[in-house]
Amino acid sequence: MINIHIDEKPISVSIRYNAYYKLVLLLAIIYYCGFSKKTSLIVIHIVFWGLRNDENFDILLQLKKQERSTLVPWAFEHGMDNILSIGLANGLIAKTKITDDLTFSITENGVKLLKTIYDNKYFSEDLEKIKSLKVLPKAKIERANQNWNLF
């Protein structure tokens, strides 16, 4: 008879896959990249895409600075429904419908949490990147999406 013994070993999982880490980024995106602390789902997704690597972020900065008018094909953020659910359930964000768009806003509790995290310098590199984008208009993203170019 064969004896099988399984040892559980801890696996290092990147913080980038943690829902609470993504929730903090979500709060920062709504706070810094939206008008009046509100932003659309497309802006949320594209900023998350921009944070995946430096090349993506450079493309967003170029779009913001009007150095480019198109985007490369980009992808939605996986698990966004879970992150939004956590934010809504904990009263950190609220959803509203403006015209036909689903828009999310940051609540006072969300602002307090974001301020605490910012003051303690947690995730400072990503928060500074988000802050540097400032307001990212949805209309600009939609125009850039109309004509995707790889180069």
C-alpha cells in the first residue's frame, strides 16, 4: 500500500490579488480620477489596467496629457464585481445612475479610510500614480477607444 502524505506549505501571493488592496485602489481612483468624487465603471477599469505595468500607465499619462488620442486594446479588471460589493457592503462607496451610466462615488467613510491609508504611507507608490492622473474624463476614454492602435 502506498502512503501519501501532503504537507501544506504557505504560498506567497502578491498583494495585487488581494481584494482589500484593490478596494483601496478603487477608493483612490474614485476620489482622484473622478469629477466630484464620482466616476464611471469604464474609468475605474482603465485605471486598474494602467496600474498593471509601467507601459500601460505611460499610455494613460500620454492620453491624459493629450500626447496621444488612441488606446491600445486593454482589458477589464478581473474580480471588480467582488471589490465593488465589498465597498458597497461596507459603506465605503455608493452607486448612482447618471443618464445611462453606472457611476460610483466615495462616501465619507471611504474618504476617511483613504486618508488614513495615505497618511500611514501604505501603498504609496500606487496611490501616487493614481493621484498623478487627476481627473480622467470618461468622454476622453470613449473617444480614444473608438480607434485602437497597437503603436
